[in-house]
Amino acid sequence: MYYNLVSAKHIGGYLLTVEFEDGRSGVVDVAPFIAKGGVFAKLADMEFFKKFQINRDFGVLSWGNEVDIAPERLYEEATDEIRRVAESRTEYGR
């Protein structure tokens, strides 16, 4: 399944509201990505962070050619989709 990002808006701190092609939306906290360091450390600079854009060819949230976050990861964070699926599964043998 593809999770193309269609809109993103900064709402304060390292929080973004995001909306996907399928109409689902939510809030993503980018702070945990920044805490991991590496390429994401650049996002700690708030002025740099606020210059995000959506790469329409790939539906990806990006900061120029330097940093991007995959749309499926954003979808997971924004919609809590993975956790809901895991919590809805029943254990075998019960």
C-alpha cells in the first residue's frame, strides 16, 4: 500500500499535522527522529525544520536534498496504524 503525503503543516515545536492521499490524517512528533541523531540531527535547528516541503513525485516529507522521512513511517506515526493492527490481533489457541 502507498501512503502518499498530500499536506503537512507546522503546528508548533517539532509537531506537524499531516494528511495522506487516502484521507487519513494526524499529528507527527518529529522530536524522536531528531533524538536518534545522524542525518535527522539537522532538524534540531528550528529554522531548518520549518523549511520542510512535500516531494510530490514520491509523496515524501523532505528538507531539500538533505533529509526526508518516508511516507509510510509518517503514516504509522500519524494514524497509529501499526499499533491498532497489533492490538486487534487475537492470540492463537485461545
